[in-house]
Amino acid sequence: MLETFTTIDFELATAKYNSVCAVGIVNVVSGEISNEFYSLVRPPENKYMWQTSRVHGIKPKHTANSPSFIQIYPIIKEMIQGQHMVAHDELLDRSVLKETMEHYGLCYPELMLPDIWDCTSKIYRSYGFERTKLSICCELMGVELKHHDALSDARATAELFLKKDAAMEMMRSGKVY
């Protein structure tokens, strides 16, 4: 079982993938959380859609004085460069990272990340979980979650990835649903 990896989660201010307003990153080494990072992020023009604010509760007033993505990028790069990456919605989070970096003129290939990351939603679906929303998986697996808080989501994803063998066993024994 792979026990050294990094999880990442983004919250967006608008429907645009470059509108990061919060990021959470969790490094796991030998099955233990070794480092965490969370930051509010000032999205481009500090522009929000009411629909996204309703989901995560972050508003322009919260990020008006927050760093931009490019200002926190050195920390992000240090934590994820060359890592085995895991996300609950791998395609979304990977796309957000790529598009945000492109928006700021940063070079995604320098991160030396795999083309596709592990995806806890897909893993749990492959085990037979009918619904794989982060909140549902966390409830079923006994993982604490403050949903749509980027650090809590990243931490929960790490715990779900670590519990994937237990999840498979639950499904085999019929203890889910």
C-alpha cells in the first residue's frame, strides 16, 4: 500500500478554474500526516459568484488582503513538486492547478507530477460505493470533515486514501449501504 503521497484541494471563487480562493495541501509520509498548508487566496480581481460563496462561505471581504496564487506558489511548489498526488476529484483539482498556473505564467511541467493522479472518488466507486461524494465517503468511513474547507477536504482525502483497503473490505463483507 502506498503510504507516502500528497493531497490537494481547491475552492473556487467563480466557475473559472483559475479563480482559486482557497487551497489546502496535506503531505503524508509513511502513513502519517507530516505537513499541512492552508491559505485563502485572492482570486483575479477578487471576483466571486454568489453561487460559489454560498457553497464554501468565502467572500471578497475574506480575500481582499489575502495573497494571490503567485505569492503562495513557492510554498505550493515545495509541497507538491515530484510528489505522488491524490485528490478526491482528481480531474478538477489537477485542471484547477494547471489553469491557475497558466493564468499566472507559471510552468506546470516543472512540478514533475504524473499526468493522472490517484482519485479517491474513482477508487471508492471501483469498490462498489454507489455514491462517492466526499461527504458521503467520509461519513461511511468515519472520517471527520468540514466540507468545502480546503484543508479539511485535503485532510479527509488523505484519510480516505489511507483507508482504501478497509473500504474495499467493507464492500466485500457487505457492511456498506
